[in-house]
Amino acid sequence: MGVVNITPDSFSDGGRHFEPTRAIEHGLRLAEEGADILDIGGESTRPGAQPVGADEELRRLLPVLAGLSQAGKPVSVDTLKPEVMRAVLASGADMINDVAGFRVDGAFQAVARSRAAIVIMHMQGEPRTMQVDPQYADVVAEVCDYLAGRVRLAQDHGIDRGRIVIDPGFGFGKSQAHNLALLAGIGALTEGGVPVMVGLSRKSMLGRITGRDVDERVHASVAAALLAVERGASIVRVHDVRATIDALAVLAALKA
Ligand code: HH2
């Protein structure tokens, strides 16, 4: 999954693709590089980011969603607002990626009657304060239990299990130790049989390991994606598609 941020303030590439034409060009490039899914987002979820209204979020998303239909790849929309979900589904979105795990009132209902896939992500707390002091007794077990509960609730809302993907939410209310435990423990997340997605690309946990700034984390991001897939992740959400594809090709050759 290739990331297309249409925001002025995303941590990894803030402002670079804020104009719709730039965002569409970027998405088409990622598709050409081999991304199987394009994930577009109109609101930054980085710690401390300012919330954006639904109108503004849609003003950013809709032209890019329309423009990317020519890529011939499924388009995912990264949003936590039910009104945004409904509008983008009516405009052809194939997947809804919700970092809040469909916890906002009406979120499951907004997607239930569509055929879109959904990504349910785990987050402790909310973006503004989630990194202040995250606490878990056993992070892997708690994230597994939480996601299993959300999958059951999604099914109770009439969402077929085959439409659901889960994501442990690296960096969303997690310390460095929590993130590393989750990366090591991806296998446990896959045990329920629901596909696992991970977003590790360019994140600060990789900056802490390597001492590199955000635009110098390609190698660490590729290593993290490879380790995640080896441990059972089915989808990796990445900024550097070409580099990740090459690394995954090596892994695939080994397994062939
Ligand atoms: N991470 C980010 C955003 N959305 N969605 C899922 N499912 N999993 C993730 O790990 C995830 C996500 C943060 O990355 P980015 O979009 O580059 O930055 P920002 O949140 O500032 O837009």
C-alpha cells in the first residue's frame, strides 16, 4: 500500500503533495512502481496534529480520489469520520482505513452497507495526547484482544469477515518498547485468521533506532517492512514503494 498524504502537516512528507494535481501524480507514480493499493489521507494523525473538519477533509480527498481512478488500483481512504467515509464510498473508494478503529459513533454503520474493505487499527488514547505515557501490562496480548473484539463488533454490524483487515497501529499510543514487542509479535496477531496490515514506514521508532531524520529512513523502513511480512503481515503501508517492492521480491524468491 502506497501512502499519498494530502495534508500540509504529515510527519513524513507534509505539504509535498498538498495540491490535488501533485497528489494525483504522486499516487500514479506509486501505482506504476508497483503499489497494489493507494491510501489517501486528508487529515494528519501525527502526535499533536490539529484536527480538520469533514468539509475540508473532503475538499482535499475527493479530487484526488477521482483522479486516481485512472491508476486502476484500489484506493483506500484514511479517515476516522463517518460522514467522510460515506461521501468517499459514494465516490468509489474501495477501502476505509480508520486509525481510530471505527470508534467514532456511526463509523461501522457508515461502511456496513458498502462492499469496501476496512482496516481496523489499534490506538491507545487519541492523537493529540497518545504518546504522553502509554501503558500496557502485555502489549501484544492487549492489542490482539482489542482487535479481536473490534472484528466481532464489525461483524455484529453486518460487515463480512472477509472485508476486514487489522493493524496494531505502530506509534499510536506506544512506547519504543511497545512498538518493538508488537513487531516481534506480529505472528500472534495473525492467529485469528484476519489479514494484518502494518505501517512502520519512516516512523520515529525507526528514527530512534538509526538516529536518522524522517527523510533518511528508507533503509530502516524497508528492513521493518521485510521483517513484518516475514512474520506474517499481509499489507505494508509504505512511502517508498519501489524500494519495498525490491526487498519483498527477494523474500518471495526465497520462499518460492
Ligand atoms: N500510520 C499513519 C497514518 N495512517 N493507518 C494505518 N492503518 N496504520 C498506520 O500505521 C498508519 C495509518 C501515520 O503515517 P503518515 O500518514 O505518513 O503520517 P500522518 O499521520 O502525519 O498523515
